[in-house]
Amino acid sequence: MTPLTVLSEEDALFRDSVRAFARERVGPHVRAMDEAGAFRPELLRQMFALGLMGIEVPEEYGGQGGTFFQCVLAVEELSAVDASAGVICDVQNTIVNNAILRWGNADQKQRYLSRLARDTTGSYALSEAGSGSDAFALATTAVESEDCFVLNGRKLWITNAAEAGVFLLFANANPGAGYRGITAFLVEREFPGFKVGRKEDKLGLRASSTCELILEDCRVPKSNVVGEVGKGYKIAIETLNEGRIAIGAQMIGLARGALQAATAYARQRKQFGKTIGEFQAVQFTLAKMAAEIEAARLLVYNAARLRDGGHAFVTEAAMAKYFSAEIAERAASQAIEIFGGIGITKDCPAEKFYRDVKIGRIYEGTTNMQLMTIAKKLLA
């Protein structure tokens, strides 16, 4: 049987191509993008050209016809250089494209997957001011009217919103039914009554846009309802379950980047007449970081392979996200300590890894939500 971390020739070539792109194309711009709080448009165009925004999209729609596991590899490699690039790729592939592939009808796939694979960024709009971990306490409404639904409300913390042309957006078509009224819609940026609002000024992932969305009598054609009316909660739950595996990949990428930076510094920084890497305390810190990252990688890869194989994976996805977020935060913190005083300066790569990594314990289900999922399975 093939070990989890041994890749097929196709997967290895794919991983290497993404790694080269991340290091050679994204790497030189990471600091400038972080300071500007914006992702370079030409890099996004290059990601489309390389097929990184339509990895699982079938070739008939212009995609790569790849696997979910390849999405995970791409997110990991991009995040090892810049977590903002990783999350842009993540949301596009494992959430937006994935949801249309699974629940979109033939017309929606033809209309939107071809755009999403070619040149249109996608965004996932679920969160609101009053619905964070309680994701189904949605206040945004959708009222049926002849050939459309009229949407009103506001969304917050929406990733990719500044660049997106298509939004997978959730609203309640029957508030009296609670979560059973939640419905998924494909909303285009140009629809009347739809507007992208204020962009958040964030601690980390600064080059990845996070904005509010404003819907004021936004008319969405009935043909843009994804799945069935009132069944959007199922789409949201199952899509997030898969997205959490990719967040795990983002975290192991971040942790790996922090480890690589700390290891390189330990090889060249001298104190008391020798490199700090010759001191056992530093050696043990690096060794523990490496062991924890490898353990997290096994959890993430296993969950991704379970998903691709059609097996149950929800608990494993929760474990992967929980553990990878924990060890990534620890790895980024330890990297700063190895760098010492320079570690907290903007000139040090560890400083950015430390800021970027914090969100891993929060978005797409907090650490406590993952623990609840794991415990529920244990006690069932």
C-alpha cells in the first residue's frame, strides 16, 4: 500500500509546479502585498493560467479535471510562501467550485464553472454579524417574486469579495422554518442591488480580501438557486466539512514555511563562537516542530484521500483542522523565538507567519467547534 506522503508521479509533478510558482512568482511580492493589503492582479491571472483556480473542474468546462487531493497540495505549497495566496486558491476550489460541482445543475455548471476556471474569482458568503459559529442564524432574506428571489441583508467576513465576480451566497427563503429555509444562490457582482462594502483591515492574511456584502432588493433569477429551496443548510455544512481539510493544508504550509525559515537562520546565526543550530536546545525545538508538522500532514492527507475515495471523512476533517491549526500557531511562535529579537520585526519572515496563522483556529469552524464534532462522534 502506498504511504500517505508518497505521491503519484502526476501528483508530484503538480506539487512541484505549484511550489516553483509560489517561490519564484509569489515569493518576491509577499511583503509588498502584505503591506498594501492587496493581492497583485497579475499573480491572480497567472494562477488562472496555471489552472490553480479550477483544479477539480472537468476539462469540458476548461478546468484541470484534477482531484481534491491536488487542491490540498496546491493550498499547502502556496501557503508555505504566502497564506493569502493559499486561501484565495482554497475558497475558489474547495468551496465555490466544489459546491457547484456537487449541487449545481447542468446549466449552472456550464454558465459558471467555465468562468471560474478561466478568469472569474469566486467567493463564499455565509457569515453575518449575528451568525458566526451559529452559521444558520441568518438574517439575510430571500423573498420569492415571479421569476426571481429578492434578497435583502448584509454579509460579513467574506473572503475573496474584493476580487470575486461570482458569490455562492446563502439567504433564508422561509425565516419561520429556521435553518430549513436557508437557500443557496449564485449571485453575480453586477446584479442590481448587490454591492461589495467595506474591506477589513486585518492582522494577518492581509493580501486576501475580506469584505462585507450589501444586498438591497437584489434580484436573483430562480435559475440561480443552487440545489433546492430550503436545502441550503446541507450545502453549507457539507461544503465547509471539505473546506476544513484545505484549511488544514493551509496551516501545515504555514508551519512548514516557519520551520524552513527558522532552520535556515539556525544554520547561519552565530553566538558564542558557533551557529545556534549547534546548541541542543535549538535542535530539539526544530525537531519537535518537524515531528508535529509531519503528524498534522498525515491527518490532512488522510482526510483528503478519504474524501476522494468516497469514504466518511467529517471527523477526520475536524481532527485535521484542529490539530494543524494548533501546531501551526506553535511552530510560528517557536520560529520567532529562534530568530530572537529580529523575529518580531517586519524584516523577519517569522513575523508574518505568526500573524497569518492565528485565523486558523477561528475561520471555517473554530477550534472548539472542531472539538465538538470529534466528541460527538466519540460519544455517539
